[in-house]
Amino acid sequence: MSGFRLPSCGLIDRSRPLHFTFDGKRYQGFAGDSLASALLANGVDILGRSFKYHRPRGLFSAGVEEPNAMVTLRSSARTEPNCKAPMVELFEGLEAKSQNRWPSLGLDIMALNGLAGPLLSAGFYYKTFMGPTRKAWMFYEHFIRKAAGMGAGTQLRDPDRYEETNAFCDVLIAGAGPTGLMAALAAAQSGARIVLVDDQAEMGGSLRGTSLTVGEAAGDIWCRSALAVLSALPNVTLLPRTTVYGYYDDNTFGAVERVSDHLPVPPEATPRQRHWTIRAKQLVIAAGAIERPLIFAGNDTPGVMLADAIRIYVERYGVSPGQRIALFANNDGAYRTVAALAKAGVTVVAVVDPRPEIGAEARSVVEGCGAELLTGHVVTRARGGRRLAAIEVTPYDPANGVQDRLHRSIPVDCLAVSGGWTPTIHLASQASGPARWDEALAAFLPGEPTQPWQAAGACSGELSTAACLTAGIQAGAEAARACGFAPSPISVPAVGPEITCDAILPLWDARPAGGKGKAFVDLQHDVTASDVSLAHREGFRSVEHLKRYTTLGMATDQGKTSNMAGLALMAQERGLSIPEVGTTRFRPPYTPIALGALAGQARGAHFRPLRRTPMHDWHVAEGADMMEVGLWQRPRVYRRDGETVEQAYIREARQVRQSVGIVDVSTLGKIDVQGPDAAEFLNRVYSNGFLKLPEGKARYGLMLREDGFLWDDGTTWRLGEHRFLMTTTTANAAPVLAQLEFLLAAVWPEMKVAVTSVSDQWAAMAVSGPKARDLLAAVLDDIGMSNEAFPFMGVREGHLDGVPVLVARLSFSGELAYEVYAGAHSGEAVWRRIMAAGEAFDVVAYGLEALGTLRIEKGHVAGPELDGRTTAEDLGLGGMTSRRKDYIGSAMMDREGLVDDNRMKLVGLISRDGQPVRSGSHLIVPNGESPPRSLGHVTSSTYSPALEKYIALGLLEDGRNRIGEALVATYPLKGHNVDVEVVSSHFFDPEGSRMHV
Amino acid sequence: MSDLLSPLQGHSEPRVAVAAQGEAGVALTERRIVSLVQVAAWSDRLAQVEDAVAAVTHCTPPQRPRGSSLRETTTIMAIGPGRYLVESADPELAKKLTAVIGPDLGAVTNLSQARSVVRINGPKATWVLSKGLAIDLDPAAFPPLDVAQTAIHEVGVLVRRIAEDSFDLYVFRGFALSFWAWLTEAAAETGYRVDPPGSA
């Protein structure tokens, strides 16, 4: 027999039926059901197949610890594998599929693995595929990967939104069971800001649906009124459906809220999940405890479930998991399940307990329901394939162990097991010393805090509701006090009679010596008790080795139901106590997290912010190919119909040299440098002199790193005696500013200099070409443009159509050229004005590619050459490193390695066979040694319309003495070899005659 | 020549995007800066610079870190030791400040076109901002008139609280549109209304 819906009881809304499918079959549940309870109510026994042996598995628990019932939800782009059925709230139209089976859940071909069991024992992969047979892995990998894993995700784009948010509070409370609720009540009335988090849709934890009375009312009603009080307080934030998954430095917490997981589709503009970064002064961990199973043969048979889970299904969901139920427990607490079943009218056949004596309340519960009480007994085996049919019980005493010859069989369809409780110390263990062993509970408790938290209630070993309520008040008040609040005392509500969890007999393993059949420790990873023994025999005895060798506790459930038993078995093998063997530490996340929740809004167009120049819209409207340069969007080429990128940039570059072109250079870093010491400051940060730069002039400057390597270059314009405008490369705009600020703050605080980024204040465009002067003369209102009035490197302030502009006569292209700076908001208008006036001068807008072409033809260096490994001398700029002053980098630039004659030097390269030269190619001697030695590499390359050849810049060992040599530029990854000739890097107009006209 | 062009032109025009609940939880308005000027005082000239700023703007600079002061259309924000951002409706502000704060006192830098400002106000303003702002927006921790220099979605932003439910967000001009797109997406959940640019 299977589970069924009880006629009454439970918190479900029987007036609201909900329909759902499981493996395509239609079922009905009720509002308030979980997928697990609804399947149980419909008599579905098998919810999945196990990881390794593909054994049929049924529901095992009622919470996040579920190791068996993992399902895939929804379909198509919303497919989500590995959802724990007890944590899935039922909704109308829910679509669920079982996993890890083929072709169907009933008939799973991989179940043959079960017969091959001995081959698949611990260390199977290492033994089979490593060492001498390593090559076998290459062969088997494909098949193993296909067989392994649990559910399959989707390759489709997730259509849902995810968000992140930040919260700050005084006290964060993780868990809203009796302890957490009480802590919140105690702390909240002091005025402290509280965030109360719980992973269930309805808060209340163990109080939900309980038959226990709290205060004057049933526990459930008390719980609802407590929540009503809390939700009315402005200083309390309640976060249901939220899991605090990680504990980070400075009391920062990661939490994920499942905002819309309980709905078929998130409402418009509502995220599916929300990631919370919570910064709290104090944390109260009220995470509860997780029941642990017992080990016997066939303990994974569908129908074997955790005892308290059965109580929850009965009391909260009105479902009985079977008709003839037995209990196998080593502690009194589990007898609450017997009481709940009896109250619901479900037959409890037998109660099996290894202890010779049990508590009086527990005894009276059993006697009251008429079940057979078998103290001093254990269950040694569960029988039945696809559903539990019977249990075998055997006398047991602590001295002689299991006496298997005396076993008898009891027909049951469901077995409740309880091996005691494991406090949920996960969060605590992320911020504490080693966990503490508690002998009475046979469990690990939180260790010494290394951050401001306290654990209270079941996670701290308090296993009765009354004790939890008291502990909650204490923890809440103490946390509020630690935040500087003065909580007034509140009284503990009285709790009706309850069976407490005292008097546990730490029995871990109920297998008779030499007993047959698989007894599982880790259900999710299919690790058996004999795997632990095997690990011990093979020398993997440390808990860390045990974990990695057997994969015990490494499944997505993090061993929530298995770790303790694994430790206990290893301790038994080694003849040590459990605390001597020790425990592993829990890492975040407590439960698996969707990557979408971590990504939040940072996806698609929002993956990174984009930075646009003031002329951006014009570029786009003109059909420019935009490209990302760092965060900037820059025009690459303005392609005309049918042009390739290469054709476009060749046309643009040619037109610049023939008439005039305009390019957007707004991305250059621009730094306002002001103050009485500004000139001296610049003189210290640039390697060349700046003290004598006259007002109204610009100078090209080099900056070195402190270690003497070349760092950045750019022009700096003297706008006044104490005022300069520095420009940097696009890439180094922020680092240069940061360096200048550092120098002023820490190295020369006495200097009166202020540096400010004005990169966004100015739109900048370079107008270059033989007709540049004529074009600007046509548009500028009040700047004399003759060579005498406005010489090379001159800087002038004036107006263009009434817009204030700064114009500097600088040339990156080698042509007669000017840079025009206008206020950013006027940038597009100024650009348009120049373009309009430029029609008469055959003006062309050019992009980054042509900009590169023009500067390579001139041998001007840029990012690819300023790669952090080159010196000024390497790039032919040695003359700019002054010998008459000290500056950043001067002390280190003459180190032996930096002045070595054999260093790679900047050279020009011309393709000899008409092929393009690929950047990144290595330069080698033709027909030389094999494998060839790299003499250098190509840094920048282009087609040169001026030379009508493919040309490149490169860094070549002893390059200046190799002018005229024939080399090969080789790119082995693409099998690309080009014959090149080494030439001077000044390909075009080396005298600079074109820009000095 | 044509008027000044905002980077949000074509994006910050009035509209209503309500959420499922049918209410606009926040109103977003592109504010138009007339003058935004940074003043930096040499450490031994702070008092003179503050006097000079007060003389020009008739507004006393804030006397504490992270503070701001307000008088009529002038706002002065403390953005660092001896550093202020002065915003005003006076188009000649930079010129006037430069005239009284010479190189002997400090430095004046015109940033009027270097920033875009978006005002967000409404009952959901802190909820929307919390999606990107990792600072405590509780009025006790971040009271009205306080400013914070931080980042939202990797974009540097200066946040100034106007009132409990109202904030000005200053971002670098080049990031303005990207930031606006992020902000409207973040506000979609609670619904938003865009008021005419310059109306706040």
C-alpha cells in the first residue's frame, strides 16, 4: 500500500484543488501542499532513481535535507533540474518530471548497475581510470558522463529576471521556528531593526500544524498571532521563502529569496528570485535540527522515511505515507510521530527501539495506540523492491549487539526511522572554531564564534519546544543589547505536555555481522556502509579523505542526513570516538543556488555598464560598426554599402591624407591639474621636462612606472600659469588619475595641486588632413588659424558657432591636425557643424581602424606597444627620458635588464608577399633552426594606403640593427606565415613635413 | 547654435510604466544641471575658501563629512577633505568662483557637463535603490542632506538624499544612459513614472 490523503487535519485548503503532472500523468492536490505531499497523497511511491545504482527511491524527508526526491520542474526554457520535492510549493499546472532514469521511472535500464555493485564501490573511478590504465578514461569518459549526473538543465536562455538587493539591520535571525519567532519578538520590541528569514512559505517551523499548545492556544494559532505582531512592526522585515546560504566577513550574509518560484510564471517585472546581501550587527542562528536515519539493509526502500517527516506530512499536509506503519527509533522524540499517526487514525503496527527502557510518555503513546512495542530490538532489513513490504526485527543489546538468528518479519508498508537529531550548524561552522561534540545528544554543536553570532534552539541542542522558546527570548534580547538597545523582558509562553528528545542511544549501524544487502549512509550519492569500511581498509581514514574517496556528503544535500552516520562508522572502524575522528566543515551555500540569482540584473545589455561619448548617437545613425573598448563604445569604421571593414578603413585613412577627416577622441582620459605647484608636479610625473612649457602650448609626455618601465603617454596643455589639461590614453584614464591622487596624498602632500577627472566634461574630436586648417578656419569664430598665429603644439581658446572650445594643434595621424574640445553637451552639435562645413572640403568621419592605420604609418606607439614590458628606449623614445631631473621611474629605469642591448626594440615590418601580417605573430629567421626561436613579435598591423602594402609594428631583439633583414612573421595557431622586411617604424613622412605646414 | 544635448535625450521623456499592482512606486526625473563646480581648498586655506564660496553662493558649506547644505537654488556637497561640489542655477558660477578662489587658495573646476542627475522619489525609492546601493538607507544612518559617493552596478554615483523618499543621483555623463537603463529596469517591479526632464 502507498500513501493517501487523510480525511481531515493538515493546513491545506481542501476547497482549492490544484492540478499538476508528474512524468506526464495528471494528479490533483490542494493549495498548501508541497509537490512531495501531493505525490504522497496520490500514492506515488517512486519519485526518482538513485545516483549510482539507479535504485528506486521514494520520498525520505519533508525539508531541504531531501536526498531522494529530486525532480525537474517546468519545461522548455524554464526547465529546472534537481528541485527537492518537499521544498516545491504546489501550483495549478505544475509540471514535474523524475530524473536519472531511462526509459522510464518504472523501468530503468541503468538499474543493472545495482548488480554490478561491487564494481562501482568507493574509489571506482580512480581505480579504473587512473594509474596504468589512464588512457581508458579517454574511451570511457563519454559514456560515464552520459550515465552520471542527476537532472539535465536546458541550453535555452532563461526568460525570467533575477535581482539583487541589499539590506542592513541590527539583528538577522535565520530561521523562524519557535526559537526564531521568539528571538524576533524579544529583539523587535526594543526597537532594533530585525530581519527574520525562513526558507518556508509560511513561517513557524515545527509549530506549523503541531498539536502542541503554546500559551493559551494551539501552537499553530500562537504562531500566526506572533507573526501578525511582527509584521505590524515597522522595524521588522519578514523574508519567507528565503534561505541564508552563506556567512561572510564583517557579518555579511548571502540569502536567496524565491520570489516567484511558487508561481507558474513570475508576474511581469517581478523577479523569479532575489539575492539579498544582508549586513547585520548580530546574527541569531535559529536553524533547527535535521533528523538522521539509521543504517540497515534496504534502508533506501521506498516507504522508509524519517519519523518527523511523517509527522509533518500528517499534521501539516493531512497525508499519511502508509497504512501499516512501524517506527524504528533510538530516542523518545520520535514517538511524537506515533502520537500524530494515532490521532489521525493511522495504524501503527510496531515500535522497534534498541533501548531496553524508554521514557514514560513515549511508552504511554505506544500503549494508547495499540502498537506492539519491541524495546531491545532493531530493524536489520527492509524488504520489498519498489515499495516496502516488511521489516525484519531482531533482538539487540548494547553488550552483544545484533542477534540476527532470532529475527522475525513484520509486514508494514511504511517505516519511520529516527536516529536522533543533527543540529543545523552549517551557518555557524562558516564563522566559528571547530564544532563541539555533545555526548548526551550524540551530535556536534556550534563551535566558538569568530564573528558576532549566537545559536539558539535546536541548532544549539535544545530539542524541546519549551526550551526553544526560552532560548529564543534570551538570544533575541542579548542580540538587541549587543546592538545598543535595551529590550524589556518578555514572558515565555507555557507549552503543553510534549515528548522531549532525551535519552538517545547512539546506535548508528543495525546491520548484523555478515549481513547481506546494501545499507546506505548517503542516499543522494549512493554511498553504502561497506564503502566506508572499504575506505578504511584502503587507508582513507581521515574524515577529509573519507569524504573525497567515497564522495560521502558531497552531493547537493551536503550530507545533511548522512554525515553523522559516516563519521560514526569510520569511528567504529578505527576504534575511536566520533569527536576523535572529527568532522568536516560546511561551506556555503547551505542549499544550492541558481546562478541567475547570483548574476542578478548583470546579464545581457546590463552585463557591464556601457560608456558612450557625446557623439555616440551620431555614430550609430551614420551606420558605424560600434566596438567595445573597455567600457566605451567606439566607432570602428563607417561602412558604406557593400564595403568590408578593410575596404572601409582604407577609404577613410586615404581620404584623411588626401583631404580631411574627423575622429571622435572623447574617450581619452582628461585630467584638470591646477595649483601653484602644478608645473613642478607634472615635471615629477613625466619623464620629460614640463617646467618650461609656455602657456598656450601643449607637450607630449611620457610617464614611467616606478619600476622604470614605460606606462602611459599623452599630451598636456598649459592653459594658464597654474592650470594644465592632461590627457592620457583611453585605457589608463582611471589608473593615471588614481596614481596622481596617490602621489599627492601620500608622497608629496605638501604640494598645492588639485587633480580632477574632466573626461566626461569634454567632447573631443581630432580634425586631420591637409585641409584641416581650412575647414576649421571656416567654422571657428575667433581663433586665428595661420601657421604663425597658431603654431604646431599651440593651444587656443575660442568659439565655434558661439560654443566655447579649446583647440590644440596636435597630430597623431602625421597630418596637419587639430584637436577640438567642446563641452560634452555641445559635442554632437560641434561635430555636426564641422561635418556640414566639411562637405566643401571632402571631409570624412573615420573610426578606430583608420585611426590605427594612420598612427602605424607614422610609427606612433599605442596600447599594443605600451604593454607594460617595454621601456621608453625600446620604443625609440629614449630621448624623452630626462637625465637632468628626478621623476617617477627615473631611479629604476637604468637597471641592467632594462638597458640590455639585446632588448626587443620597436621596428617597422613590411609584408613582402602582399599578405596581411597578423598581430601576435612571432618573428623568426627564415629556414633557421627547428623549432625556430622567436626573435620578437608583431604588435600592430594594418594595410597602409600610403605605402599600398601591408605593414606592421613589431618588437624585435636588437631590432634597430636588423633594418633591412628578411624575416618570417609566423602565427602557428593559424598556420600563417608571412615574409616580412624589417624597416624603420617611421613608414610615412619621417621628417614630419606634412604636419608642420 | 543648438541647445545643450543631454545624454538621456530620447530616453527620459515623460511616461508611465506601472507594475502589476497598478501604482507607480517611484517617479524618475532627469534634472538639468545649470552649474556644477568642484572647489578644492589647499589644506591651510580651507576657511578662506569656505568664506569665498559662501560669499558667491550665499550658502554656507556643510561643516561635516558626507554632509550637504542648501540655500535656494544652491547646493554644496562635501565630497572629501577640503573638497566641495557646488551646484547652482547661476550659469556664471564657475566664473564667479574662479574669480574669488585663486591659485593661492585652491582650485575651481567646472564639471557642469560632466555629470547627469536623476532624481528618484516616491514610496519605493529606497527599495529600488537598494537593488544597487550597498549603503544603509535607513534615515537614521543616511539622513536627508547626506551625500554618499559609491557605485551602482559598477557605475560611480554620488547620492544625495533630499528627503526620506527622495534622492538625487549624480553619475558620469558617459554612463548616464546605461545607468538610466539599469534604473528603469530596477524600478519596473514597483512601477515608475518619468516626469518631464528639468521638472525636478
